[in-house]
Amino acid sequence: MSLEILTFSFMHRALIAGIAIAILCSVVGLFLVLRRYSLFGDAIAHSSFGGIALGLLAGVYPLWTAYAVSIASALIITKIKDRYNISGDASIAVLLSSGIAVGLVIIGLSGGFTIDIFSFLFGSILLVSVDDTVLILALTGVILIVILLLYRQLLYSTFNEEQAKVSGIPVEKINYLIVFMAGITVVTSIQLVGVLLISALFVIPNVTAIMYGKGFKQTAIISMSFSVFSVVVGILVSYIFDITPAGTIVLIAIGLLAATMGLKSSGLLSKN
Amino acid sequence: MLKVVEISNLTVQYPDVKALDDVSLVVNQGDFLGIIGPNGAGKSTLFASMLGLNTRYKGMIKFFDEDIKKSKNYLKELGYVPQKPIFEKNFPVTVTDVVRMGLRKESDENKIDEILQQLWIHELRERRIGELSGGQQQRVFIAKALVNNPKILILDEPVTGIDQQSIDLFYSILRELNSKQKITIIWSSHDLDAVNKLANHVACLNKTLFFHGESETFFSDDKLVKQYSEASMQEHMSHH
């Protein structure tokens, strides 16, 4: 492998932004996976598609409208789910299809802007700007600080809502906070893997890490390490072989999952 | 005698059934109260109301002389052990992680080791909770409930589905908590014999409270015990 690629400034930005997103998706994703909300990231990503289309139509930077639409729809669907007692998977299906439907209608009304949409669907990490990188780092920093500060409340309400309530934890507020953070994380990550593959970064490193049979903090660290490894190697390999970074990143993450399953089946990992 | 819990005229009406009807009850500091009653007697509804999980009730519940609808401060003095905690078997938390969840101040980290040793589960501290037996898990949840030095411990049928050896150990732990550490215990159970051996007060619930007093009074009155057993049996039959 030629080390020359590591001297390009666009590659520096891609790797810095990619590592930040990898850590963010892994940490926020762990709470979603443990709450059986694995596809929630996917649903928010699809709703962000409507937001992106809206931004392109209105001539506003599409990620801003994507943030607004994704966060709003994630919070609204959570409220509707609680109020009308709709199951988690059904509410995810509603959110997912409404986002795509809104996006398609707006694209139809505007006469189409397929080239811009394509980069949002599949990611464009090598094109990430300095401003984008700063924004990604800032949002990652803020969300990680919030998670560290509210670590006990987040973990406890994920483990058992009823007991958390009895311990005086404001479980409903914590639930909305997780959904809010998931909305921000998804839109921030769109530049790395695109709308269609986001849930892979939320789910695969975490499912892999959980198999190692460790406690919460160690599981989070293992998941982050796998996530960062997949993103860094994925970006470099895809550049060298001129293939899509998003697909490569996700395939490497799946490779790590398969290897872990192999270790577990062979008895090298403790059974849980 | 200091009143820690005072329940007055508690009535809970669900859309199709009345779960509790005009229940009044006082628990004093140091009491070991066994709440007995057949399935559907309202024990879980009573606990849910006391813990602030059900707020749709008539009447009043006071902890330490404060109405729980006005202040949630009492939760700091309370440890709760649920019937059979529901969690994913693969949930990535160790015994230490679970006990730490109960800890209100992170500075009290040493307390975790202390409580794990006290309950003979220190050697399990790095094991995942889902790997443990039902009896061991229940001790972990007791440890979590105790880690903040609560004044009151509330246990909702805590030995459901647990082997006899673990049950005996569990009961000896409860006895010690009450007698040595002076923790007030409110405990619901199906097991009349266990209540007879452990509790110093008994509340007999079947939507209404048909007995509340010292356990000696209850268990020495054959008529009362028979009345309770018959009510239980009837309920049992109607469920089958």
C-alpha cells in the first residue's frame, strides 16, 4: 500500500471525520441496539432523505434541513408510539416510509436533482470539507460529553425502565434524549456512509462487541475499536482500489462480525 | 414509634375492576411486614402505587410524613427488589455494573465491593448478570437495592422461580438486614410459612385489607389463617 495517500489533505479530513463518526455511531448505536431499536437509525436516515430533498428544493444547505426534519420526525414518532401504544417495529416502518415518500414527492415536484441526491444516498466522505469536519467533531464532542455526564441514567433506563423510575430517574426525558441524539448522529453520519447504510454502523460493531461477553464499558470500547477499524481501513482500501467507501466500510464491519462468530463457534470466546 | 409509611383509604379503580378498595396501613420503623394475599389481591398494585409507578389512585400515601404525590425525596431512602427483573440475557452488564446503577453518588464506589462481599457474590462481580442463576441474580438486585443504605426495602415476591437453597439464603439475608441493620422491610409473598418465620407484622390483602397486625396474632388465630387459606384457595380455583 502506498503511504502517499496519507499525505493528501482531503484524506486527512476524511479519516478525522470518519473516526469521529465511527465513535459516535458506535456509542449511540449501543443504546439503540440494547433497547431493541436497531432499525431506528435506518428510519431516521430515511426521514432525513425527505429533509435533504427539501433543502435542495429550497436552496438551503441540505444537511441543515435534514437535521431539522430527522430530529422532528424522530421525536414526533416517539410521542405517537407512546400515546397510541404502537409497537416499536411498526413505528419504525411508519417513519421510514414517510421520509422516503416526502423525498420522492419533493423530487418529483422539483423536476429531479439526481446527482446531489446520489451523494447523500451513498455517502461522500472523500469530499468532506473543512467546515463539515469541524461540525462533525463538534457534534461528536458534545454528544459524547452528554453521554458521559448522563451515563448512569442512560444505562439504567435502557436496562430496566421500571427500576430506573423507582430510582428517581426521569425515564421519559432520557428516552427523548436518546432519540434526539440518534437524530443528530444519523444526519452527521450521512456524509460517511449515506442514508442507505447508516444503520450498519449503528448495529454491526455493537452486535459484534456484545458477543465478547464483557461488561458495559468494555463492550462500548470493543465496539468503538471495531467501528474505527472498519472506517479507517474501509476508506483507505476503497481509495486504493477505487471502489465505494460506504460499501467497503460496511463489508469490513461484517467481516469482523463473521470472524467473531467464528471465534465463538470454535469455543475461543466465552459462551453467553 | 416512627411512622415510615402511612397509607390512608387507598382505592385503585381500573376500567374493568377495582384493584384496591379503601386500604389503610401504617408501617413503623424497624417493622418486617409480610404482605400476603392470593393472585390478583392487589399486592402489585399496592407496590406500584407506593413506588410512584401508579399515580391513579384515591386516598393518600405518605413516606416519612410526606405525601408522595408532592415529593419524590422518599425514593432516595428506598430500595426496591422486583419480582423477576426483565432484561435481555445478553445485556452487556456485569454484576458490578448492575449494582453501580443503583449508586446515587459515584464517589461511593467502595460501597459496591462492600455490599457484594456482604451478600456473598463478590467472586461473581465480573460475570455478566445473564450468566447467573435466578438465586444469584436476585442477590445482585438486593445488592443494587442496598448500595445506597436505604431505610426501607420493598420486595415484590422476590423468590418466584428460585431454588430452595437460594431461597433459604435469601431469607437469612433479609432477617439480618432487619435485625442487625434495622432496615424496615415490606415484603409480599405467597409463602405463609416463610412469612410466619420471618415477618413481625402481617398484612392480609384481598383488594381490601382484612387483617393487619403482629404476625403472632395472625398465626396464633386458626380462624384467621383458615379464612385466609380458604380465600386463597377460592382464588386459586377460579384461576383454573
